[in-house]
Amino acid sequence: MKKFTLVFALAAMLISCSQQNKQTEAKNNSQVAKSEWIPLFNGKNLDNWFVRGKAKWDVRDGIMTGKGGMGHIYTNAVATDFVVKGTFKISDNGNSGLYFRANPPKDNPDGWPVGYEAQIDNHQDAHTGWLWKPGKPTAKAKALITKDNEWFTMKVKMVGDKMEIWVNGQLMTEYTDSDYKKGHFAIQGHNPGQTIEIKELAYKDLSKK
């Protein structure tokens, strides 16, 4: 009887250790998955960003705000293959965009970024979710689903020459293009009197290691 009790206790202990190991492994995997997202905006200040153009940028109450006319704010970070996601709000009749694989033009650092833009604008035909290349709408999106003065999410995935633009969880645009290989993320300030707000922005590096 004592032998049976000892065997039973040992088996129970092994099962308990196995369960604890699985829980620890699951927790570690969860932490690794979370750590894959790299914050671009820390919610406190504009560290790791640089500004070009006339637009003015600041941070209050965890929100980055751009206003005051044409200009762009770039991340120090550069990326090739990635998924980037953020939460945005545009004011009445505003125009902005989330740029990716973008760089300031060499001949005019304050000019339009050279790269891709996921449009943010609720009033023109080439509306929020369209793909733009410098100065021109390039890939048509599905019907507009965002409104001025309301928060919405935007996600862009780009691997190789294939890109996807998602808005509020809906796939808006798919496109294939190889003009731009690597660059910064950037946010556009556009019309005088408008405001663009950002409260979350992070990316995941999908480049092959």
C-alpha cells in the first residue's frame, strides 16, 4: 500500500511539473509574440522622430497631433518588409496619410516623401484606404468606411512587392509594386487649419533574418 501511495504521489508530481512547464512555455511564447511589435510612438514625446516641412507636431495626453500646414514627420526607424498598425483621427475636411518605405526627397527635404502612402481623407474620391505614390492616387480602395473626427485603425502589410491596406479590420486595397524598396514610416500634415491625431503606432519586422 505504501509502495502504491509513493508511486501515485510521484506520478501526480510529474503531471504537475508538466502542466507548469506548459504554462510557462505558453506565457513565454505570448511574451515573445507581444515583443515582436516595436512601438514607433511611445505616447510621451517625439523621441525617434524627425520633422520636415511646416506642420507642427506635439504630444499631449498620449496623443500625437499634427497641424499648421504642409509637412511630414518621419520615424528614425526604417523597414523593408513589415506590418505596421496605428489608430488615427482626422479633423473636418482634413487630408493626411501613413507613409511607408518613404524617404525625404534629396533635392527638397521638405517636399513630398518618396515612397508609398496609405491615404487618410474622407472627402475626395481617392479616400481613406487608397494607395498613393508621390502626388497621385495609384490603387483604388473599397468604399469609404471612415468619418471625420472619429478614431479608426489602419494597418499596412508589405512583403517584397506586395502590399495590403486595412482600415477598421477591412481589407481596402491590395497592390503589387516594386518602385520603393526600403524607407521610413511617416505621417502627413496637409491643409492649414486641419488636425491629424495618432494615439498608437507600432510595427513588426517581417524581413528574413
